[in-house]
Amino acid sequence: MQPPDNRRRKADAGDKIIFVLDSQGLSQYWAHNGHTATIEAVKLQPQNHRPSPRAVYVVHCECGMELHPRSTAFELV
């Protein structure tokens, strides 16, 4: 059995989010801007150029799609 992962993340499984635009009015998820979604899981992906893994979220959008955004694409509701 492994101890719980205490690294900080923007959101966790079960949280509600809303897709937003960045400071320049852009988004990788433009078609989902303003949509709400529920986080189903958080995947930690190791990165060679970073000392810590990157969190990629598995979310179920209100439009029915499963998406994998980074934390910059959404805000917590």
C-alpha cells in the first residue's frame, strides 16, 4: 500500500470546473468555453524538463465529451 499523494493540484476528482479563456482571450478548448465539467481523475505525467510531474485532468464535459485539459484551461466552480 502506498501513502497518499500530497502534492498540490488545482483540482481533484469530483470537483466541478468551468472552461475559461486565458489572459489573451485564447483557449485550447475554445468550443467548450463556458461549459461546466466534472473531474473524473487526475493523471500525473512525469516530464523530463521538470522536476515534478505535470497534472493532466480527465474531465467529463456537460456536452458529453471526455477531455484532458491542463489546469490553465479551467477554473473551479
